[in-house]
Amino acid sequence: MSTGWGHHLSVTIDEIDQQHQKLVALINELDQAQRQEKGKDILGTIISGLIRYTHEHFEKEEIYFDRFGYPDAASHKKEHTEFTARISEFITDFQKKKPRLSRDVVMFLCTWLQKHIKDSDMKYVSFFKKNGVR
């Protein structure tokens, strides 16, 4: 269930696209390991990468929201908070050695990434560009 990077996921803002590509790479790495039945071996590393990703990426978007007064900021930030909470649940599940966790993480990430980019991130593109973000 890996996801491919392509123009359908691009927000055409280089910095943000690069951050999204990092998440796609993490998803694909975990998916590949899971297919080779090595998902448990690298799940901790992937979850750590997700924590770094969420901090870096969400912080950047939210700085732009606040700097430019993005009108849908509260709703978008709520999605970030919900994503972070779900990743925290994965950490707890990982520590408890929950079965099939790597597959659950892949499914969640693939679904969330595509929905979030297409439904939420695309909404801010013209607003950011109007404020000089390229």
C-alpha cells in the first residue's frame, strides 16, 4: 500500500513538497520492510522519523499560518494535533508490541497523507503564494 510521490501530491511550494516527500519515503520504507516481514525491526525508527517529520513540517506550516493570518489555520492545526495524537498512540502500541502494528501505521499514513494534502494543504497554496511563499 505504498504511495508514490507525484504532481497529484505537489503543493508547488518547494520546501513543503520536500517535507511531504520525506513522509512518502518513510511510508514506503515501512511498507517495503513490512512486505519482507521486517516491519517490526524498523518500526521504532520509522516512528521516530515521524515524530521529527511532524515537528519540522507542522511547525513550518503553522509559522506561515500565523505570519500571514491564514483564515483556515485553526481547522488545519486541529488536523495536525489529531495526527500527532495518532502517532503517539502508535508509540504506545509499539512499546506494547501490538501485532500487525507496522501494517496499521502504513495504512494510516497512506490514507492520511493523501487526504490531508489533497483536502487541506491544497487550500492554502494560493494564499501562501499570494504572500510570497514559493
